[in-house]
Amino acid sequence: MGNFGLKVDKFIEIFIEQNGYVKVVQGLQNTVFIAVAGLIIGILIGTVIATVKVLPKYKMLPRVLNGVCNLYVALFRGTPIVVQLLVGYYVLVPLTGVNLPGIRVAMIVFGMNSGAYISEIMRSGIQSVDSGQMEAGRAVGLSFGTSMMKIVIPQAVKNILPTLGNEFIALIKETSVVSFIAVADLYMAFNYIGTNSYEFMVPYLVMALIYIVLVLIITLLVRVLERSLKKSDRRN
């Protein structure tokens, strides 16, 4: 017990007296920013792909687009996120000549990866909406795209909200790999404290606790949003 107390004291010394908390705050901000940006980009990409997949395939263009979307989903679901990060940062960015910092690359890669998974989530949500909703929209003169965006997709989002919450939680946890492209996330911050204190047990325990708190906050927010949407539906 005394040995553990010494480890805690050493952690506090690095965390407070040597300003380790500054790196932790920065790492926490980067972790949240990457996850939020990844989720937003993923929802946009996923919605587009899901819409393409439910389009009638009578003409050539929808079939070609469907094939492209299937390839995209297979590519991002079939490779590890860390490989996508490394290829994006060390291969594609230098090839394009665009000067992008690691955190921007991480946001884009996480968004594109998330889009592949959200597309399947969104597709199932769209298919869970009664087909009569689309028919009603078309009957009053709305186009397929307008009916999808104003009638079907809002209902689909309500159906898949818990699953989107799970995807956000997965993004939060997966951000721990962004240190591979030198982005200062939570893992890198606590690794810095562990390296300077020559003791990793307490820093890693605190890091795990922070991740747990983040997950609990997201879970609570999703539940609050679900209740709000249900109350809104009852009033309507």
C-alpha cells in the first residue's frame, strides 16, 4: 500500500508541479475534437452512401454509384484504422503536397472510416421507416431526394440514435491510436507523465478513468436526447 502511495505522489508531482495537467487537457481536447469531427463527417458520408444504396437501380448511374459505395465501405471496413492513419499522413498527404497537421488528418481519416460504418447503420434506419412515408412525400409532389431528406432520414435518425451513440463511443476509444502520427491525445499525455515519473500504473489508471467518464457522459446525453425526441413525438 505504501508503494502505491509513493506512485501516487510521483504522479501528482509530474501532473501538478511539472504542469503535466496541461498536456492532459490538450490531449483531452484533441481526443474529443477528433471524435466529434469524425462523427459529423461520418454521418454526412454515411447518409450519402445509405441514400445511394436505397436508390432504385433501374438506371445505370445508380448501379455505378452503388458499386463505388460498396468499394468504399469494403475498403474502410476491411483495413485497420491505424493503417488508414499511417497511409493518410505519411503517403497521401505528401503525395498531394497539401500541408495538413496531424490532427486534421486524424479528423478526416476517422470521419471517412466512421462513414463506412454509419452508412450501414443509416441504411438499416432508412429501411426501418415505413415505405408509405416515401410514397406520401412523392404523392404531394416532392422529389425522391427531398422526400428522403425531409421525411425519411429524420425518422431514420430517431431509430438509430442509440447505435450512433455507440459509434461515438467507439470513436472516442479509437482515438488512442492517433499518437502513431504524432497527435497529442490522452494516451500520449499520460504516456509522457509515465515516462517522466518512470511509473506507468497510476497514469494509465487515471487515463482509463477519464475514458470511462467520457463514455458515461455520452451515454447520458444519448438517453436525454432519446427522451426529448420521444416527448416531441408524443406532443405531435
